[in-house]
Amino acid sequence: MFPSLETKLKRFEELELQLQDPAILTDTTRLLAVQREYGGLQKVAAAVRAWNKLEEEIAVATQMRDEESDPDARAYAQEELTGLQAQRATMARELEDLATAGDSITRGGLIMEIRAGTGGDEAALFVRDLYDMYSKFVADRGWKTEVLDLSPSELGGIKDVTFSITGEGAFHQLQFESGGHRVQRVPETETQGRVHTSLATVAVMPEASEVEVVIRPEDLQIDTMRAGGPGGQKVNKTESAVRITHLPTNTVVKCQDEKSQHKNKAQAMRVLRSRLLELQIEKAHKERAEKRRTLIGSGDRSERIRTYNFPQNRITDHRIGLTIYKLDQVMQQGKLDEMISAILEFDRQERLGNQTPQS
């Protein structure tokens, strides 16, 4: 067994007891925190309990086989034991996946930001294409997206967009999309057929709860303004747009997608909490990196992770050296499965090399 999973099961059982504690049941804030952690650990707890039960059944079957003197009965016991051992092999792989996935497997929602880099209008069109690609990937899984902030460009592109994705396993699947995305193609405005290179950055942040990241009101500077459209056009005449600055970290978040100032403030706070959680996670990653280097998962927005080459219908992930000649399917249909599965397996194998399973 993996000690980390046993530790999570122990924590899950502690939370089970807390959910029966009247002091916690009457405290809404603490109750929400416990329920959230409890829900995140349910999958792990169920798997570990099933494993422990199977181990007991194998021990009983082994004893019956060894103590049985009748050849037919002994053969029957061996057949049953063989079946249980086959289940054990399958379950061991599932537990391995849970152990190597770390905390990402227990998280559901995330907030994604896509921003245009160098490339002007073409970069903004690339942001729009990336947003459409991820939206289709999300829809195929039955997950949900919600736009929190969007700044359109004059030619139908998107300067930057911030949106949430909710669904079981969403963060685990998309956690390694953070970084620089490069596109090579002939822009619609190019008259001589030359291939241009443009950039966009993607940031994937686990959505943080109010309990998980506590923000003091005195640490915030909140400014309101009129929402702007493409080319500086005013979307409305009221100051509904909100910009929030977290003074201790100088983290700035804006939201103008809603017509209500109250709603924009709530959306901006969601993004701010996730950005602050991202800072905490990034700090933890750097501390771990001193002990174990990793080729993926740094989440550095300046790191170029992927190239989308339209003339060759090619998409390449530079971190794992994977090239797929299905760019049309990836961009138009959101068929990211092959790329994402390869990255997750790479990370799994790397983490597995740093795990010490115990029997």
C-alpha cells in the first residue's frame, strides 16, 4: 500500500466523526470546510477501504487453500484465490494512480485565464481559438464553463478571457495546460501568404473556497469603472466594472462581464482567491523542486509548452516531446484527449519513481 493513501483514509475517518459533532454542525463556516474536505477525500477513502477488504479476503482464501486436504476443495479454493489476486492487480493500479496524482485528483473546479501575447490581432484570434478548443473539450465531458471576464478585440478575437470550469476531475485533467502556447499560421489579414508566429499564455488555477483562502477586507483596494468594449467603446453608462487589488501580494483582478457591479465584484473575488491559492501552490512546488526536478507541472506562464503549426496540421508539446498530426481535430473539435493523457501518464511515471509502495 501507499502510506500517503492510508494517511488520507485516516483523515477521512476523522472528518466522518467531525460531521457528527454538534459543535461543527451548528457552525456554518466550519461545517462547509469539513464537508468540502470530506467530499474531496471520498474517492480515495472508498478505494483504500475496498483494497483493505480484498486483502482480508485473500488472506482467508489462502488459509483455506493451505488447510484443505481434499484435492477438489483445494482446487476450488485455489481458483477463488487466483480470481482475488487478479482483482488485486487491477486495484493496485487504481491505487497507484490515486497516489501519484497527488491532491489534484481530489479537486474539481478550476479557473482558466487565456491572454494574448505578441502577435497583435492574430494573437487575439488565437486566444479565441484556444477558448473555443477548451470549451469543446469541456462540453464533451459534461462539465460546465462560466465566463467571468472577457475583453474582445476589434477583429473578432479575444484579448483576454477568464472563465471557470466545474466538473469531477476537471482540474486533474487540465492542470498542465498552464504556460505559453505558440501558433504558426497564415493570418486572415495576410495578403502574401506568409506564416506568422503569435503567442498566448494560459493559466490554470484550482478554484479556491472562502475557507481555503482567507482574505482580509483591509488588504483590498476596490475600484469601480465603466466597462469597455472593443476599441475603447463603452458597453454601458454605469460603473459596473470592478478592479480589486490585493495589497500584500500586489495581485490585481478585474471583472466587467456582468452588468451588475455586485456580481462583478463577486466574480473578481473568485478569481482573486484562486490566484492567491496558485501563489501558495507555486511556492510549494518550488520547495519540492529542490528535492525533485520535474519537466512538467511548474505552471510557469512564461514557459513555452506547446506549438500549434497550421500549415503542417501539427501540434507539439515541448515538455514531453510529443507531436500529433491532428491539429484540425484538436482545434475544431476539442480533441485534446491524446495530448492530455500522454502528459498525465508522463507525470504519473515521474511521480511513481518517487513513491515507495509498501506491501
